[in-house]
Amino acid sequence: MATGKVSKAPKAKAESAKKTQVQAAKDKVLPTRGLILEGVVVSDKMENTVIVQRDYYDKSKKYERYFRKRSRIPAHKPPEINLKVGDKVRIMECRKISKTKNFKVIEKL
């Protein structure tokens, strides 16, 4: 038996290129859980953060009518997902990243 160093074949860079944006966002250190929401990016002025606006309807028990409401949610933007104002995105709940940020963008729709 010959003893010697066994050289490992280098991993192809193509494997990492095959990952989609969703898989890359989910595989990162920041684990996700809970709510999955969709909305529109209304601000991308902060570093690694976007503001996602979600429009929805809420029913009034007293008046028995529906009212339009909106919520603005700060979400973490992973570096591999390029976003600009007006993009539709899907965000998912994660651990608290800062005082107000506890969602993360998982994909661009």
C-alpha cells in the first residue's frame, strides 16, 4: 500500500451559482420562522434594510364595513438580493435584528 497525500477535487463554483435567491437567503446564518408576508418596497435608503408596505382590509364590527389599512415593516435585505423602490417582495419573520427590525426579505416576486 502506498501512503501519500490524497488531493481532493476542487468544488465547482457552478454549484453555488445554482442556488436561487430564495435558497441563498434561507441558508444564511439568520434563521426564519413564523409569518410570511408580501408587500412592496417603499424605501431602500438604509444600509441592508428596506421598508416594505403591506396594504390590507380590516372589518369594523360596529359599522360592518371594510376599511383599507397599511403597515410599514422594516426588513433586512440580504446582499445577494438586489432591490429598489417598487419591487414586490416576500418577507419572513426572524429573530430580532435591531430595535424595530424582525423580518427578512426571502425573495423578490
